Amino acid sequence: MATYVLVHGGSHGGWCYQRVARILRTAGHDVHAPTLTGLGERAHLLTPGVDLDTHITDVVQLLVYEGLFDAVLVGHSYGGMVITGVADRALDRVGHLVYLDAATPSDGQSLAELAPELMGASRAMGRVVDGVELVNFPGEGPMPHYGLTDPDDIAWLAPKITPHPWKCFEQPLRLTNEAGVRALPQSQIVCTSTLPYRAPADLEPARAVGRLWDIDTGHDLMVSEPQAVAELLERVAVAMTAAR
């Protein structure tokens, strides 16, 4: 059985993985779905200092205090920035990286740099609240419902979205052991519609070992296609077992 740490993307929280987590737990896996500081049920902890490093530390601390090793880190969207940083800072606790329609950054890159059009549009619609520049308010931004089309899914998602501090998207990721991070096994699960726009070099490590998969759905694929996502995550666990 595998240990999964499911890291959400911008403006979401651990809640967005409820459907996937339920499937994985029923299969006997250990599943953690933390909410990053300042978002979701932790929105009351938002301060001007919350940034990408804060969110990386959130997950590193989870690994340490839960005593987790050989963890499968799954990052959705902005969560790809976070899990890459976590792997750099806690390399000995990570067994596999899964990028779930996510950013796949290198040292020195920010999400604003990786997705300039999307992030520029988000910032243009942002505003400052209590000294914090926030973007992606509920129902706003260039992707207001994150690719969801089913009315029931949208109704479930909409009340839970919280605005996200822009500082997280603007801050470059700093890696001290990029070679070690790149040596970790990784998988890519992407939306079919975004596949043509992704840099081939980012996808190649997963493609080379047969772990580049696409699902024909919107960006919040853990909400719209939880069974498909869970099944692919279980395939990652099988691959890890076979490699031991």
C-alpha cells in the first residue's frame, strides 16, 4: 500500500481531493490532503508574508510530523510548484512525484513565468485586501470554475474557493539539489486539452517510462474524474512496488 500526499492548486484546499482520497483509502492506502496556509479552512491564517516558501514548508512539516517516507507527492496546478520544492527540501522522504495537470518548474522559475498569459489575466482581476494582493476570487479570473462543466460539480466547488495571495505565484522556486529532484521517479497526468501546450521537455521523463497519461476533462480533473485519477495513482503505487 502507498502513502499519498495530495497537494491542491491555487484557491483550493485539501477538500478538493475528497473524492479521490475516498477511493484510495477504500483501497487501503494512507492518504493525506493538507490545506496550504491562507486557503480553504485555513483562510483565517492569511498574512502578507504567505508565499510559495510558506506552502512548501506546510508540506515538509506534514511529512516530518506524520513520520512519512517514500511518499507519493501529487501536485495539482500550482501544487506542482509546491511538490517540487518539497522534494528539494525533504528528498529522503519522497518516493515519487505526480504532476496533476500541474506546473513542472525548474530552479528559478515562478508560476507567473511559466504561465504568463493566464497568470497575467488573473492579476489584472485581483485586488488588495488587508494589505495582501489577492487573485482568483470565487467565480472570477480567467478560469472561474477551473474547467468544470457539470452544474453539480460547480455548485460543490464554488462556495469553497478562496482568493489566493499573488506573492505565491510571483515568487521564484529555489532548488538547492535540482539534480536530486530530477532523479526522483515522476509521472504526469494531464488534461487532454492542455497536452499540446506543454513543453515536451517537461513531459519527457514521464513519457520515457510510460507514465504520461491524459484524461479528457477540465483542469479540476480530481473533481470531474476522480475514479480515473485514483486508478492512475494506484498504477504509480504498482510501479513503485515493482521497482523495489
